[in-house]
Amino acid sequence: MRPEPSTAAAPSPAGPPRPRIAALDVLRGFALCGILLANIQLIATAGTAVVAPPLGDAAPWLGLPVFSLLFGIGFSLLLDSAASRGARPRLVLLRRLLALLVFGLAHMLLLWPGDILTFYAVVGILVLLPCSWLPRWAVAVLAAVLVPTALLTTVGGPLMIAGLLLAGSSLARYGLVERIEHSTRGPILLGLVFATGAAITLWLQAAERPVAGPALPSVTSSVADLMLTGVYVCVLLVLLRTPLRPLLRAVFAPLGRMALTNYLTATVLVLAASRLLGLPIGQSLTAALWAVGAILAIQWLFSALWLRRYRFGPLEWLWRWATWLRRPALRRETP
């Protein structure tokens, strides 16, 4: 089998972290914002919100597909890194997924049953890990089969997550991830493809008649939302190649670098705002939007201040420790 390109030099588990890809941190922070928008009312009311999510039915698509792709990318980047450090890289990945499962189960059982980390961990163990033995072209083909199948079936959720995780993994294995920091034409062309697909599916959705039944509009709506998400991502990648890059990094990267910590603490903050402060998040769209802004502002400030002194977020540090079975250095080196 032809060797696949390495994505970055690997440091020792206890040493300094590998050079980060800033675009991935920005996209991860962007996805976290979308996930909070989609989930805040459901978290506040244990799934019984009486008004629509802040962004309507498209809200989950703003963050979940991006988050899933990034998880698959991170999986393959870590596999590549682990392979360069030892002879049992998949054992490292298994420990990482099991640790994520622990985080997810704790979140699900103690705070909110709508946790997504558990699904990522389970799909990672059952799908991503076995597929790491397949050639990268096979992983890409499998992703290309699972995503459309998920859109056309009623059990699309698990299949969609699996397909997007595999899509992210194949992007990393083909070496495309390391190019996103240096390409403008690629995101522009891909964004035009996504925009065309979104326009076509939205036109088909608007032209559908009621006699077509509920299934067809559901499919076209999901496809349109997925295409629009691709447009959002491509626009962000293009903007990162403009003078707006420092601003986008300042806004989204701190959130993205501490994605695990921020995802879990967002639930705590939402529950505190709704149950301790009595904010009507589940009953008022205005209250939900104000709560989203306040929570993101708090998390951004905490993340920015924390990362000035420490290499990783607190839960990211624990996750890294469980992955490598060695305690990584947490504090940044000072002159």
C-alpha cells in the first residue's frame, strides 16, 4: 500500500503540542456556536421546549456536520501522530475513544440526555477504528455512500454521523487538511458547488406540492441544510485568507481550542441560567438568544484567559492524559 502523507510532526506525549491548524480551531469554535444555538432550549427544558429553536429546523445543521467532520479529521491526525511514536497507534486511539465515552456518559446521565459525545465515541469504536485499516480510497467511498443513505432513510442520524466522521478521516488521510491554510481557490470552487446544490434543492423544495407527502420535503430540506453548511464553512475558509483572519481567530479559535471543555460547561451554564436564575429560555426566543450570547461571551473570555497560561483546556488536558497514559505538561513555559 502506498504510504499516505504525514500531516504534522509529532511531539512527545509530555512535550509541547503539535503545531495547530488555525482554520480547524476557527471551524470548531464556529460549530460550537451552532450547536449551542440548536440545543439551548432543549437543554433548559429537558427536551420539552415550547418554541422553535433560534434558527428553526436548520439549527442542528449549523454545527453538527462541521463538528462531525472535524472529529473525523482529528481522529486521523492523531492516528498519524501515534503511528510515528510507537508500534500500537490504534490502542492509543481506542483509549482516546473510551475516555470520550466516559465524558459523554457522565454528561448524558448527570446533565442532559441529548449528549453527542457518546455517539461519537461509539461510532468511533465501531466504525472509525476498524476503517483505519482500510485504504483511504475505501474510506472515502464508504463516506460517499453513508451520507446520501442517511439523507434518504429514517435512521439518518447514526448513519450521518458515521458518514461525516469517515469523510473527515478521508480528508485528513489524503492530506487535504494541511492545505486549507494555504488555499483560496479550493474553498471558493467548493463553495460554489455547495451554493449551486443548495439553490437547486431549495428550488425543488419550494416547487413541491402537498400531494408529494412529507418524506420528500424532509429529504430536500436536509440536503439544502447540509449544502448551506458547506457554504458557511467555505466562506469562513475564504475569509481566513483575507485581512479578517486575525479577527476570526480571535473570536472563534479560543472556543475551538477548548471545544470539549466548552461543550460540556455550556450545559452547566444553561441549566444554571434556567433553573437557578429562572430565565425562561425554553419559552422565550428572546431569552434563548440572550442566553446564547452571554454563555458564549463567558466561555470566550474564560478560554482566552486560560490559554494564555496553559497549553490545553482543563478537560482537554485530562483527555490527553487518558489517551497517552502520561501526564502532559499543562502550564506554558515562561521566559
